[in-house]
Amino acid sequence: QVQLVESGGGLVQPGGSLKLSCAASGSISGTLFMGWYRQAPGKERELVASISSRGNIYYKNSVKGRFTISRDNAENTVYLQMNSLKPEDTAVYYCNAAGNCWGRGSQVTVSS
């Protein structure tokens, strides 16, 4: 099973940007589904964005126009570019592959 490692989280002021990376230990070129989830304290984990092997993309409504998901199959990496961040984006962000493989998560905190 492929292992996923997230990076790029941190503390940012409202309106700022962060770029999350998810590095896979193996090839992701054949993985149909790659996604970013997030879980805020006291809330359920939710799907934020996903990208298929064919490049089909989904965004949660609240992040449309602010977040961009992309994948680099040659580098076995999935990215989440987050712009115009809001305090409500604060959460632990998790990378997911094929629906059943999870990274350990990366904390994103948006606060002034």
C-alpha cells in the first residue's frame, strides 16, 4: 500500500496563502482518486477537493475559486494551493489515495 506524507501546513493570516504537498511512496499514475480532506476540531472529516487520473476535479463549494488541486504523476505528488484563506479553513488537512489510504495530516491555522 502506498504511503502518503503531507507537508506545507502552518500558521497564516486571513487572506494569506499556503500550498500543501502530498508525496506518495509509490506511483500514483494509476490511482483513480486523489483527494484532500480536512477535519476541524469537533467536526467530521470532509472532502475539500479531489482529482481523478483523467483530470476530473471536484471542489467543496466553500473553497471554489480559492483552492486549486493538481497532481504530478511523474513526481508522485498531489498539491493543494490555498489562496484567500479564511479562519474557517483552519483544520488538519489529510491526503487520500484511492479512498482508503491516508496520510497523517498537516495542520493549517488561519488566524491574525
